[in-house]
Amino acid sequence: MSYPFKRLFLLFILGTTLSAVAHAQQNVVATLLGKPVTERSVSPTEKQLNALAKTMNVSREMAVAQFQQARLTEIIVDGVLKDYAESKGIEPDAELVARFVEVFKDSLDTATPPPEPETEEDKELASAFTPPPKRSVQEIASEQVKHWQVEKAMFEEFGGAVVFRSNTPQYPVGAYNKLLKKYEKEGKLTINAAEFSGVFWRSFAPPYTAEIDPQYVDFSHPWWY
């Protein structure tokens, strides 16, 4: 193979490869409220991927899959809840916000820095991710109160199973399932890739663990009030 031809051939292969990578990054894995969610937007950076694979002791492929699934779920749920809250005119209740601040002010003191990572793996993982910006106790309280109000409205509209979670004593998973299915039926949510769709919907579908007996479910006031 002559040098000029070999050089052109290598440039062609390189261009094709880069084009394929760019195309893969722009693959639309889901559409939410008319906006595309690309594969790139749910994928870790190279630094994040290396840290995750090492910390989780899994292959890079597995780390990518788990990161992408978690990130896609986060984007969809956050987007749907925001849209649902706007449609219902839900705003943080001032009295509940004040009570939240009263209960959690000391533990949410943003002036206290987070503890330093102890192990090398934790240090590597921490360095791969940008820490969230510092927020005031008032901002955190407003966000948490509004989130509870949205879940309360969802449960009152859709009902369904409620399960216990360590960070959410009453998590209305059945209402989440029905609301997300409603958005799908109305064409507001579409998950294109089968590997994403299957895992996503299974996380909201029965059977559920730690399900709370309906007689003990109470959304009349927050658990921390």
C-alpha cells in the first residue's frame, strides 16, 4: 500500500470512528416533555467512569450502565415532578418550611464542611465529581417541603402502594408508577432504548419491598412535623 493511499485510508478510518462516537453520544435515549435526552447527557466523564469502576469493583461497561440508568431516572423523575407541581400550582408551604428549618437547622448547617474521605477509593471518587454548590438552610427546607407536597398530591390523586425508605418513611411508589405511565400515555415521556426502558419501569412496578399497610399510611402532615 503506497504511503499517500495508506495515509488517506487511516484518515478515513479515524474520521469514521470519531463520527460513530459522536453519533453515539448524541443518540436520543428518551424524550421528556418534547425535549430529547441524549446518551451523552446521561453518561459519566472518563474520570468519573474510572473512579466508579474502581470503587464499585465492576467492569467499566457495568459502571457505565449503572451510572446511565441512575442519571436517566433522575432526569425523568425530576422533570415530571417539576411539571406536575407547576400544573397543580404547588409552592412550598411557609409554615412547613419554618418547621423544617426548626427541626433540621443544626444538621443542615452548610457552614460545616463535609467529612474528608478516609480511603484512597473514596478520595478518588470524590475528586471525580464536582461537589454540589452550598445552599442555605432555607433553600434546602423549601425544596424538601415542596417535594413532600408534590408526593402528597400524587398520592391523593393516584393512591397506590406506599413503601418505607430510610430517607423517605412514606414513599408513594404506586403513585409514581401511575403518574409516569400517564405521562407516557399522553406522549410526554418516551424511553427509546429497550435496555433503559426495562430497568426504568421495573423500578416503579410491583412487587414492592417494605410496603406499608394502607391503614398506617398518612399524608395529613410530614413525618418530621
